[in-house]
Amino acid sequence: MGLIQGSDGNLWGMGNGWIISSGPVFKISTAGKESLVYAFKGGTDGLNPFTNLTQGSDGNYYGTTEGSGGSQVGTIFKLTPKGVETVLYNFPSPPTMGAYPRLPLTQGPDGLLYSAASDCGGGGCGQAGLFDITTKGVYTNLYLYPLGQSNSLQPFAPLLLSTNGTFYSTTEQGGSGSAGSFYSVSTKYSPFISLVNVSSGREGSQVGVLGQGFSSSSVVKFGGVAATKVTLSGTTFLTATVPAGALTGSVTVTTGTTTLTSNLTFKVKPTVKTFSPPSGTVGTLVMITGTGLMQATKVTFNGTSATFTVSSDTQITATVPTGATTGKIAVTTKGGAASSSTSFTVN
């Protein structure tokens, strides 16, 4: 099935299990190293996943299987990055709330997961339905497709959440010509902005932003810090450069009196460029320079934690801790971690 790239950099996917076992969840590095994360047992945990995973804002992976779950008509599950599976929902049998989910889940700005349970799979059929489910497993049926009606049949494409707050998708069949339909699903969501294929970056990197109502007067902020370089490409897309002093947090675009906020947090990655002096004893004050250091939460000398003071976005002063050994200096912030290219020598 389809691959997604996880926050760990690996490519995550599933096999449908018709050939081997009941279906695996695997991850593979971009260098080609594969690991089995979880193997479905074919019972209440699910059987035959038939789509790709979705990584939620909590870091866990969410997906569906089109079979088993005790009812034989499908499950919705959560999987931790370490491979611990939790079944969130088993579709009932007979299928009165949708059946045979074969589509990926789409997460809304509030964390709710949305999808459609297509009507046929695994040799059986049931009524198709649109639904949402919380990450704790609270399931809500949003819409059941009328059986035998021409307005919809077989939703075989995932839901796309537009930045106007509305979902859009297609059906494979149905419609006035019995050749498919294009539909929308209204939600409670207000318009927002979406970052294009990026969730983190260093100061100076470029970030694409999708939304609406943009103009030459639009102001883009990263964690409340305004970008000094913004390139407008029409009213729905712009590119902004992550400014010096940017903070990990929401990205906002303000145009006139309207402010749109990103649906995901943007993480500002730190860098460690230099440190001085290059060596010293325990208790020595060391000045560390870099970028994205304002939200530092930890400084280590070859793995040993040190006390430190953040002077600015580009400077930290740390004290060589007791037990420190010769090695690299690392800084951890809300946006990530970075280490020096050379080692600090403990005398």
C-alpha cells in the first residue's frame, strides 16, 4: 500500500496480508533498511489493511483494516512508533454504520480523524458511510450513503481537508451519469493555513503556505516572530523565509483584520556553530553560538547535562558539568537538537 514519511524520517507502510499472514506494518529507511513494526493476528486486532497509515499530531500512527476485528467487516486502530497496537473501533455486523474501511484517515485541526468506510471488500458488501473518530476511540457516524441511490456509491478516495475548512472527495460510481461524483462534507472548522510538505526547518529556510485571501500586505509570523521575506503567488499561496529569532509554534498569516493559523506546529531546528573556549576544566563557562537557541531546554557535554543561560537566539552560556568528558556539545530546544561539529576537551 502507499507509503508516508514519519517524523523519524523512515517510510511507513502496510501490506494487505492476502499472501502472507494477516498483514504487516513496516518501516524502511531511505537507505533501504526495513523493519517489521507490527504483524496483525487476524482476530480482534484487525485483518488485511488495504491503505496507507496516517501519523497523528500526537506522533502515533492511525489506520484501518478492511477485515476482522471480531465483526469481520473492519477496524480502526492506533499504533505507537514502538509497535504497540490499540483497536479504537470495530465496525458492527451486520454493517449498519459503514463497512470495510479501505481509505486512509485524515486528521482535522482539533485532532479528530475522518474517513469513509467503502461498501465492498473481502468478498462482502455493506452500506458505505462517512465517519469521524477521536484518538481515544469515540466513533461518530456522519453520513450513510443511500443504498441504490444515484447521488453516491463507493467512496474510494480519501477525504481532503481544504484550507477553507471543508472536506472534499470523490466516489467511484453513482452520480447522474453513474460514472462517479464529486462531493463536499461541511465541518465546524474555520479557515486555516496549511504548510506545504514541511513541519520543521532552520532559520533562513523557505516554507510554502496554502490558504486564502492573501495579499501583498500579508504578514507571516513563526511563533509570533514576523518573517522579513515573503513572496506572494496569488491569493492562496505564498512562500515565507523563517526569520532570525523564530520560535517553535504556530505559523500565522495576517491580512488586514483576518488572521489564519496553521493546523500544525512548525518546529524551528537549532544549529550549533561554534563554542569558546575549546577546552577547560569542570566549572568553566563556555559560550555556545548558533541559531534557534532561544527555546533551549537542555545542554550536554558529551551526554552529561549542564546548567546554562540563554543570552539570545544565537548565544548560550553553559558551565562544564561535573562528570563531563571530552566530546561534542549538544543543545536541545523545543524544535529539535543539534551538536557541535568538533569536540570540547575536558582538562
